[in-house]
Amino acid sequence: MIAQVQATQTYSPEEYLALEVVSETRNEYINGEIIPMAGGMPNHNRIVRNLCTSLTVGVRGQLYEVFVVDQRLWIPQKGIYTYPDVMVVKGDLILQEGRKDTIVNPTLIIEVLSKSTGKYDQTEKFIFYRSLATFQEYLLVDQYQYYVQHYVKTGVKKWEFQEYDTLEEEIKFSTVPCTVVLTDIYDKIDLEPLEKKSTEKIADSPTDS
């Protein structure tokens, strides 16, 4: 069953959660509005997979857990439910009161940028995440070019920024005992525009004589 959501209607958090249980798609909840989340492209999913693999191997046997895509996050100060691409929780998992499917205490959050949500992930969503007391590190990964933005909290309202744009560079996480090389993040990622490939394919096709 697919929940039918009216864009102009305002929902309570309880109504949203009830609809989300029966929905076949993931939806964000912001200020009473339910916003459908678009499905990821192959490169988006590959990058999430690569990051999840590297982080899971890196924290194996330690008090960290890695969650991807379908794990819902509750941001109480902003009244927002969302689904980050990757989250890492340090120590015990804390769930929203009364829920078994929604966490509230990520330490590291990673978003893979898309054309439709890239600006949102870098601006408003980052502000929302910063209201979480446990949130200390943010990684933004571009899926169209080799480019990663890395933010680490260094104090009250203070964040350090670093960027990476070559495959040989290594990202050393501050809050998680793990490092990852851009080569691993972008493993099997094809940055060649699909439009160009389609055009070349047509050009290479044999013509009727």
C-alpha cells in the first residue's frame, strides 16, 4: 500500500509516522509537511555502499554502529524526521521515546549530494543537524565530480572545514576511528555524463544500408 499524501495538508508527527509505516517510499517530515524523498541514482547508491563498507570495516569490534538510507532520524528541536544517507552512532543507540524505529543520537552524518537536494543538504539541513547535541561531524560527497566537503565540530558554534578533490587524498574522521581514501569512496563510480554516453552509443550504432 502506498500512503496518499496531499502536499498542501499539514500533518501531526503522529499522523506522519502512521502514514510512513504503510508507505512504500521514504518521506521527510518538516514543519507539518510530508515531503517525498526521491530514489537515488546508481552512483548515489554506489557511494553510500562504499562508505558503509569502509566505515563498517573500520569500526568493527568497537562501540560504533553504522546505519544507511532507511534508518529514520528524529531532530526534536526542529520537529523534523529525515533519513540521512549514512549515520554513525557512538556508544549506546538512543531511540525516540515511544519508538523502536527512530534514532536521535548520531555522531557522524554523511550525505551524498544530488542536483535536487544538494543545496538543501549544505544549508538548511546542516542547520537542522547541528541542533543535535551528539552531532559532531558532517561529510558531503559529490556524486558528479571527485569532491568531498568535511566539517568537524571544534567548539560551541565552531566548525572546522576541509575539502578533498583528488582520489589519492585520505579522509581521517575525527569522531570515528576510521580513515577512507577517495579512491574507495568513488570505487566503480562513472562520472561521464549519461547524455554523452547515449549520444556516443547512437553514433556508433550501424546504419541501415
